[in-house]
Amino acid sequence: MMLSVFYLAIPLGSGLGYILGSSAKEAAGDWHWALRVSPVLGMTAGTLILFFVPEPKRGHADQLGGRIKHRTSWLCDMKALAKNRSYVFSSLASAAVSFATGAFGMWIPLYLFRAQVVQKTAEACTKDICSSKDSLIFGAITCVTGLLGVVIGAATTRLCRQKTERADPLVCAVSMLGSAIFVCLIFVVAKKSIIGAYVRVV
């Protein structure tokens, strides 16, 4: 349950970032304000953590029934982690998700806006600050689909775990491969239908 809440924060935070950044840019008339808002939210979150999240007792991990036999060097720890395939592939997957999320947030709204210009449903922007609702729509879609994805993924994993112990990685792999297909379809469909492209984003 707690992992579901943790993973929900990734798409939800990203989606809210698109919405807030786009709104701040248009309200101030300067894209720099999209970056000036986030530190305030970060300090607010840090303050809430400071006052409401209890700090664990120091040295508690060293008292786990004597399971920690002896201290090891940093190099030995790195070698052990490098041999842990689950850790390595999970780290690579997390990096890939972060990269893809950032790339989508940067380029998909811009691509869809330019597709509308090509279709002559929107006028080309020649100003420094362009008014576009695509970032807001993309952010809202990211929030909603992120919530649905976590809920559906958790339920599917719970059902599949009755048949196989590898339910978690299998569900993640199938969903990621399936989403890659729809990402490719965005670029194909956007040439003819913006609504169809947003459906593929969902």
C-alpha cells in the first residue's frame, strides 16, 4: 500500500508541475516564474517533513538482532550492489522513467501545438511567451492516468501474484511495453487528429 502511494507521487507531482508551471508562466508573462515557484513548494514540503515526520532513532539499524556482522568498505558495497541484478535493473528503469517523463513534459505539448498549427486549428506563435493550453491538458491527463495506473496496477499485481511470484516485474514490463506502442502512435495520429493524439496520451 505504501509503495503505491510512493509511486503515485511521481505522475501526480509531474502532472501538477506541468499545470503549475504553465499557469505561472502565463500569469507572469515570463517563463522564469515557472522555475521560481518550485523552490517555494520544496521549502514548504521540507518544513512539513521537519515538523510532522518523526525521525527514527539513530543506531536502530545496528541493533537488528546481530544480523549486521561487520562493517564493509564502500568498494565492497558497490560490488555487492553491482551483482544484485534486481537493484541494477530497477535503478536503470527508474532513470528511464524519469528521463521519459521529463522528455514528454518538454516536447509533447510543444509537438501537439505545432501539429495544430499544421492543421490550421491554431495560429503560429511568434512571441516569446506563447499562450497554449496543451501543457495544462497534458498535466491533467498525467495526474488522472497516474492515479488510475497505480490503482489498476496494484489490483492487477495482487491478482497475478496468486499465480506467480514474479507478478510485480511482469505487470510493470507489460504495461511499459504497451505504453511505448501508444507513445509511437501519438506522433502518427497527431498529424490528423489532436483529440486522437490525446487519447493515445491517456
